Amino acid sequence: MALFPLTSNFQGDFVLQLLPVDTEHTMDQVAAAAAHHSVGRRVASRPGNVMRVRRQGASEPFPRNTTVATSGLAPMECIEIVWEPSTAVC
């Protein structure tokens, strides 16, 4: 477990954030940490949608259970947090 700095680009936000996370955090935890700085401040919440993390410029997000340590991300690398519609059936 170690502190790991990333740069966060949250969908719909115009501010890039320095995002300190832990190497053992999953991508869901990384998305939640990024949301703390953007959602409800400059980005509206989207209930029912899932936040996903991808490397900047990538078309596919990381699997949600991937940890920072196993992601291959470099310190200070920019990640994008995007909204993905939930596939839950009601």
C-alpha cells in the first residue's frame, strides 16, 4: 500500500485534479475519489449510472476490479472518469 498520484479528468468537468490514491485501490475506488472533487461541484450527479476509469485517450475503461498497482498507470498519468449507463434490470 502506497500513495500514488494521478491526474483526473472527470467527464463534464473543466478542471483537471491532482488525485492521490492508494496503489491497492480498485478503479471503482479511484472513480469515487475523483467524483468527490467534481460531482456536486461542477458536474451533476447521474443516479443509476456507473463511473468508469480509463487511461486518457483510450476507448475502453479498465475493468472495475483492477487495482492501481496492476493497471500499468504511471505516477501523474492522466485518467478519464466517464459515466456508463447502468445495465441493471429493474
